[in-house]
Amino acid sequence: MVKEYKTITSVTGPLIFLENTENIGYGEYVNINLSDGSLKRGQVLDTSGKRVVVQVFEGTRNIDKNAYVKFSGDVLKIPVSYDMLGRVFSGSGDPLDGGPKVIPEARLDINGLPINPYKRAPPHEFIQTGVSAIDGMNSLIRGQKLPIFSGSGLPHNQLALQIARQATVLDCTESFAVIFVAMGITEEEAKYFISDFEKTGALERGIVFLNLASDPSIERLIVPRIALTTAEFFAFNYDMHMLVIMTDMTNYCEALREIGSAREEVPGRRGYPGYMYTDLASIYERAGRIEGKNGSVTQVPILTMPGDDITHPIPDLSGYITEGQIIVSRDLQRKGIYPPIDVLPSLSRLMSKGIGKDRTREDHKSVSDQLYAAYAEGKDLRGIVSIVGKESLSKSDKLFLDFADDFEKRFVTQNSTENRGIADTLDIGWEILSKLPEDKLLRVSDELIGKYMRRFNNAPDKADQI
């Protein structure tokens, strides 16, 4: 039953406060009719007795005490349809591409439904991004949530677009699509994203949701939920594999802090709400697979760490919820390396579930472990060289020092339009490992060395090995 009130007592930021209301539910969808005839939308954020707080999606400008507030008696739902593929929408789900409004096959609650843990299917299928530092060392698995931790000014958006263009599930008969969500971006960034999607043809198998910096911050709180609801519709109604890329979750958390401040909540760490962990979990935990369903939802959230501080509440809490992280390094970016992914602090906790024989290649895990170990040793030697000089190193140490440079230049570095297959990535790994003595390669078997590494002409002769 629709209830209508004209009892606005105050307007604070993106919130309006009403008195003398009855039986209003939390999360209820609201229409606000302004005195000039325009309409705004909102959602009940808090109820206390006969007092209600409503968050307004389009901002509270021009709202006065003469406005009528209509409570729908239902939660916020969005229209979803298969025809959404190839379209661009605003942060509230309105078309931005000049096309018609969505003719819905269904209207779904944007908060979704939690996946029953008993019915969750374990992720085990490899998603190829075409980026060697991810595919080879920190593989993305279907149904996983794997965030990218970056810093201000680093090319995380360029990396996000590259993943959106290139991502695919190997040996898969089901359809694959990408949903790209941008939160709090500038007009220039929005044009860049849309231009890239249209130019590369990625938009044909994708859906884009854009929330601009000039849009109301409250819209930032609903756009990831709208996108994930859309992804769940395609995954569990059309058996599609959906990859949801969200940038930038830091802007989302800033909006969360702004709303908390407007509600005069007691702040938590660094002013963020104490419930931010729970709120982020309500987004991240919507990734996964369901037994008996062929579709899946995989998430790659991107967040910029304020001050490059990985202990900041946003990356810290995200790390507890998600299944690893990809670290974008400012030091590598200064060297001119793209993508500047530092594989040592990066981690994919589900990598072992989706690689190996009959999935990627039998040598994948061994090559990854050996590359990691050799690169870590080479980076440690850089610190020693800065103190005692390179000439004081042994012949073996110099090989590992040179390996670290080769690894960054050959394995990590690639063009932003280069789409490497997993076989190419592993072959590059073997090629740079072949410059090290075989007796120093302790994480790969002799059988794999004979099968994959000795075919490279630059492999050292036995007489030269140390």
C-alpha cells in the first residue's frame, strides 16, 4: 500500500528526515514529488518510531518541506533483461547510450539473496585475462573475488579495461560477458572508458554502469548492487559466466563515510563507519557459483589505497573478505613497466584450484613457484648490490640478479593491447628460467625441465653450470 506524507522536517546532505510516519520498512523504495513537479527517488535508510531517514539518489537540491514523499511498501528493484547486453547505463540504471529503457523480463531486488553456503560450488575453472603477471602467477578462477590494490595515478583503469577486453574462460561452451562498473569517475574518464569499449568491440559482450563524480554520492552505494543483480540474472537465468569489474571501491567507501557523517553516526577507523566490513562483505560475497547452475559471478574490484597504504581500512578490510589481491606497484611504474604488477606481495588463494593438467598446463604450478622463488632472490640481491656493489657477488648471484631484470622486462611487461595465451605466458617463463643453472631450479622436476626448458637454445651447457 502506497503511503504519502508531507512531513519533511529537515534536509542534510543527501538525506531527508520525516516525522509522524507509520509502519515504514527499512530499505523501502520512495518517490519524492517536488513542488516544481519534478520527481526524485530514494530509499529508507533508518526508521525510529515515527521518524524516518530517506537517502535521495538524485541529490536533495530543490527539496523543501512542501515536497510529498510516497512510500511504495516495497524495496528498490531494477528491471533486467537479456537486451541489456551491449548497453551503457547510469549509476541508477537509466540508459546513457540514447537507447530505449529496458523492457524487463523481471524486476529484482538490488540487494540480491545470499548464496546458501551448502549450495556453493567450489571454483575450479581458469579465467584467462591475457595478462602474464595475473595468468601465470596469480590466476583468476571462475567464481572468485580477486581485487586489484593500486595507488592514485597508477594505470589500474587501463589494466581493468584490458582485462575486460581480453578475459575468457578456456574450453567453455557457455557464454561469457563482462559488466564494467565505474564509481565516482570524471567525465573525461567516462569518455575514455566508453571510447575504448566501442573501439575494441568489447561492448558487444558487456554492460557498462557509470557513476560520475558529479552524480550524487548516494548513487555510488547502489550502482555496484545494481550491477551485481544484473550479473546474477544473466548467470543464473541464462547460464552465463559473468565477470564484474568494479572501479573504484575507494570512492564507494568515501560515499559510505559521507552518508554516515550525515546521519551523525559514531565513526570507526579513520572516520569510516564501523559497519564498513559488513557492508563490503555484502558486495564481495555475491561472487560465486551455485551447485546445479552452469553460470557464475566472478568479481575483480579495484581500489586505490590512500597514500599507497595497504594497512588503510579499505584494502585491509577488503583483504579479509576476498580471496587474494593483485598489487599494482609504483616502483615498477616508475621503471616504465606496464602492467606494473608486483607478483611477490600479490596472491590468488584459489589459483591451485584452477590450474594444472587438463585445465591450463601440467607445468603451470611448478613454473609459477620457480619464477616466484628466483625473482624473490634476485630482488633481495638488489638490496645487497646497493650496499656492497655488483662486483662482490658470486657468478651464481649475478645470474639471479640478471634474472630479476629479465623477469620484469620479458614476463611482466607487455603491451596494453597484447593478449597472451597461457601457453605463451608459460613458455616465456621457461625461456627466462633457462638462463639459470639447472641445479639451481629446485621447484621444477627434471622431467619438466627436459620437456619444456631444454628446447630453448640459450639454455646453459652442463659444463657452464655452477
